[in-house]
Amino acid sequence: MPVIERLEKTGRFLETAAVVTLLSAMMLLAVGQIVLRELFGTGFVWADELVKLMVLWLAMVGSIAACRENRHIRIDALSHILPDLAVKLTRVVVDIFAAFISGVIAWQAWRYLQLEIEYGDTVLVNTPAWIAHIVLPIAFMLISFRFGVLVVKQIGEIVAGSDEEPVE
């Protein structure tokens, strides 16, 4: 198995494991917090904030996985009236734009993270905020990379004259 395929397989496993772990932990924590409040009149001070951060992480990891599978949200109004080649070229242009915008967001998220480090912001009682928010620049960088890979694959299909439709 080539190195790229092994990396892809490992990435797919890690993304899936992260989604399952985050979702399970988030559900257990939220239900546990409800039980503690309703039955015992108490709860963890940090639990609600942690659940919010877990939603952020879950959304980012899920977005990376959606881009990997080319299952991200797509406005596809013109694909029913344009010829196949035009649809493929349009998708290449849109995915180049998405890769660029995701890269810009990654850069800005990185700059924001540097500000959080500089000002010493904290979350979850006393945890540095940058640790909780590091997922933003990393996720958008990976999303940008995934769109770039998708563009290369689509251009390869156009050049090769492939009749196969990309996965939607």
C-alpha cells in the first residue's frame, strides 16, 4: 500500500474516532449534568462550557470529514442545465475558491489564536483558551488542503476525459 493511501486510511480512522469520541463524551457529559442538576441540585461549573467547546470541535472535525468525502454543502442550481464539462469546470473553480477562502480563514484563526496567547485568555475555569480553540486554524487548514486535493483530482478527471461523476 503506498504511503499516501496509508496516510489517507489513518486520517479517515482518526477523523471517525474523533467524531465518535466527541459525540459520545458530549452526550454523556450533557446527560450527566442534567441528572446532577435535577436529582442532586448540583453540577460541574465547567460542564456547560465544555459541551459548547465539544460542539465546536465536533463541527470542525465533521467538516474536515465532509470535505474528504466531497459531501460538503453545495449550491447546485446550474448542474441540471449545463453540459457535463461546464459543470466539472464550474466545480473546479468553486473548489479553488473554497480552498482559498478556507486558507484565509485558517490564517485569520491562527492570528486570533496568537492574540489569545498574548492576552492570556482562559476557558473552563483556568485552561488557556488557545488550547480549546486550536481546532479552528488546524481544521480550516485541513479543509483548504482537502479542497486542493479535490481540485487536483477533478482536473485529472477532466484531462483524462473521465465520464465518472464525482461523489456528491
